[in-house]
Amino acid sequence: MTKRPALMREAARERPETATQARILDSAITLFAERGFSEVTVRDIAERAEANPAAISYYFGAKEQLIKQAIRSVIAPLNEKRFAALAAVEARGDFTVEDVVRAMVEPTVEACMGSHDWDRHYARVLVLTFALRQQFVDQAMSEETDQVAMRFVSALARVMPARDRATLFWCYDFMIGALMHILLDGSRGYRLRRLSEGTADTADAKAMIVQLVRFITAGLKAPT
């Protein structure tokens, strides 16, 4: 069985130790997802968590550290699900491009649309990290996402040995882009559903998975 990368195991262990710490982190993640990292103050988080602002410094340090912990707490659990799905695919030995794509798409869509945990904020938090170009944010994102990219590109290389590695990296990034775009359609008032007069319903997780897997797989298989 494929071992989980060390940073992923470390992040998975970083759970709040007290009820107050959990409330603060939950409040921070929710507020960040709703309003953005820059627009949320420590006082906002403390008020929502019904905690003393000093408790935030005690448990998390500066606001930058709380943002990093929020990013890890949102992305690490989802990456665990992706790694598990990919490991199950690879364990079969005889797997396809579609299997690898599904191992990325299915856990991501299900987490963002059906979960009540922090990973439901994945798409929104990822967009915010791209918007907030600061070194500490880039570092947190690299720690959580670089290993996922390497694992999935390696899996694609196994099933598509004739495809050059540069193309696989392009395709991996396009896959993440397609996922992000469609998962955020709900925050745009389900624009695709409106334009298609209900025939393309982005509130339907199963339909979204089918369409994403089909589209991304076709792109990977397209002649270069």
C-alpha cells in the first residue's frame, strides 16, 4: 500500500486540543471562506467563537499562523481522501487514465458539496490563497499541494508512459482549474444552471463528477 507523505501525516495530526481552540479555528475558517483573509480581523474571529482575542494568540500566535492553520485544516483532510482513492486505484495494478482522474475528482466534489467538515470550504479557500500573494500563504499551499501534484502526475505517467512529463503537468494543472471553476459555480448563483435552463445542474454532485471525469480524461487522451 502507498504510504502517505510525511507532511500529510503531520497535518492530519494537527487537531484542536480544546473546545475553545476548535471554536476559534472553525470560526476563522468560516469567516475566511465568506469574506477573505484580509477582510477578517482577529476580533471578528473572537466574537464569532465567543472567545477572548487573547485566546487566539495563545493557541495560534499571530493572524498569519492562524491563516496557515486554516489552510492546512481545510486542505489536508481532502488530500487524505485523494491519496486513499489513488492508493485504491494503484493497488489494483491494472488501472486507467479515467481511474486516476476519478480519484482526484470524486473526493473533491463530494467533500465540497456533501461534507459538513472544513474541507467543504476547499474551493473558496484555494481561490483566496491565489489572491493573497504572500510568502507565508504560498509556503502553506506548497506544503499541502505539491505532494499531491507529484503523486497524481506519477500515477498518470504509469498509465500513459508515452506521454511526456511536461504535458502531464500541464494537464494536471488544467484538471485542478476545471475542478475549481465548476465547484465555485454555486457562489455565482448557479450561472451554468441558469444559462442551460436547468439541463446542466451544478448543484448535482453526481452529474458534476460524471462530466468532469469525462472532460478531463478526454483532454489527457487528446493527441499532442
